[in-house]
Amino acid sequence: MASSNFIDHVRLCSRSGAGGAGSVHFRREKHVPKGGPDGGNGGRGGHIIVRGNSQLWTLLHLRYKKHVIATDGRPGDGGCSSGAEGQDIILEVPLGTVVKDIETGEIKLEITEDGEEQILTPGGRGGLGNYNFKSATNQTPRYAQPGEEGIEEWVVFELKLLADVGLVGFPNAGKSTLLSVLSAAKPEIGDYPFTTIVPNLGVVEYRDFKSFVMADIPGIIEGAAEGKGLGTRFLRHIERNSTLLFLIPADTDDPKKEYNVLLSELERYNPELLDKKRLVAVTKCDLLDDELIEEFKEDLPDDVEVLFISSVAHMGLTELKDKLWDMLNKQDEE
């Protein structure tokens, strides 16, 4: 997808409709000069509703909707007729969208399933008509309830990509190349830092027509948790991934340090990310012979499994998919 079209953060004003007023009305017919109260209820104001849509990958369609306003409910009428409800406004969003209060940061709702609907801003209730207030001691109530006001609030929509495997690494670690080889995704690839400036999703085909989703997250640099480089803008996408695949290029000077820096940035952003299953893949291994690979192993972290791959030479990719599939299935079983 074009970088200019990937929008994962949108602010807008959500305003629900006000409820209609209840009616003060009395039954008047020929031969019934003093009929009882028959004022109907006001209609409910329109809701602002958020609905999940698996066909959407971005919040681009909401970018220019600065105000979303539902209509008011109609007032009640005689004959116990209720007013019409205000028209609801439905905002369709990609799966993985979180909506927060813009002032407090409180999460108001979260959409993770296709077709899932949640009310973001409820419409005001309609007022009761005078029919509801008649009693043995008050047979001609001359009052009714007004409708409730609608709610106006500023909210922020944030998209966190839903993927099984998230690729974590410094710029130029080979994340985009790996994704393009394992899936049909076509991310921009180049030999300079920050070629990838938006997340990319790819479906990786596995044995027996099985598949899993892999996300290429823009490269992390030291200090990303404080906003350096592309900062925290894309770190939140990693929160949704079941398994993290750390990519360390074979031409790096200090692989263990690079891995520890990546871990440190994730921990500073959200310590819970370290609870996810991790795997390390050394990329660009077509540059290494067997002897250099053995030397490289001595500089790798000891607490995580490491595979050696080359996306260009298609080296070790089958083993990588097998390992990732096993990790995902074990995570599902747990």
C-alpha cells in the first residue's frame, strides 16, 4: 500500500443525537370530550457506532471526518405514538482499532473481529409522554419528559495491526526483503535506512494450505521508545503480534549488542512485550561460509533460539517457517 495512504491515527469529534421530547396530549374524539392522556414518548437520539471490517487496512477513510454527528430523535405525538429514533452513524474500521478518550487516554472500545459492533457515543434517551404519568390521583398529567441531550466528545482512533508474527530489527536488517520472499506482499526495498516507513502485512503460505500473517514493522533504532527515528509511532503495532522474529544482519559488528538494544527498546515502550515468544534469525547469510557462521554463533545471545537465513538465496526459509508455525501453534494451545 502506498505510504501516503497508510493512516493509523485519527482524531475526530463524535456527537450523538439528542432524544426527542415526550408529548403532552389528551385524547379528543367526538363523543369523548374528556379522554385521558395519550402523549407518546420521544425517539432515542442516534448512536455513533464503530464496526469492524476485515477488508480495511487503514484509517484513511476517517482522516478528513473531523466531526461525526448523528441526528436527533423526533418528539412523541398523540395516540401514544412514539417519535422516530435518530439515525445511527456507523464508522467502519480495520480489525485491531482502539478508540480512546482524547483527554484522559482511557480506552473506550476495541475492535478485533469482523462485523463486531460497539457503541462509541450513545444517543440521548427519548422523554416519556404524559401517558406514562397518569395515576389514580393524577388522571390528567400536563407534563412530559424532555429528551436527553446528546454527547459530544473528542476521541482518537489508533490502529494496531493484527498479525501472528512481527518482524523486529534495525533499519536495513532485511525485514522487507524477507516479507517479500515469504509472501505476496510488495514492500518498498532499498539499501538505505528507513526504506519502510509504514507497516506491511503479508500472508505466508505454509504446508497443507495453511497460512499465517507476518507484519513488517518499520525499523527500530536506539532511543525509539523516546521518539527518536520513527519513534513510538509504529511500536504499538508490535503489541498485537503473537510471536516476535528478531532479524540481525550477518554484516553487523556486534550481534549480541544489537539484539539487546532491540529488547531494551521494546521493554521501555511496554515491558509486557518481553513476555511474547521470540526467535532470532540472522539474515544475509549468503555472505558467510560455514566457518564464519560458527564464529558468528559465539557472539549471539544464549537465551533464544537462532536460525541462519538468506532471503536472496532462499537459504533456511523452510526451516524458519516450520519453527514459526510450531511456535504459533504452541502459543494457541497454551
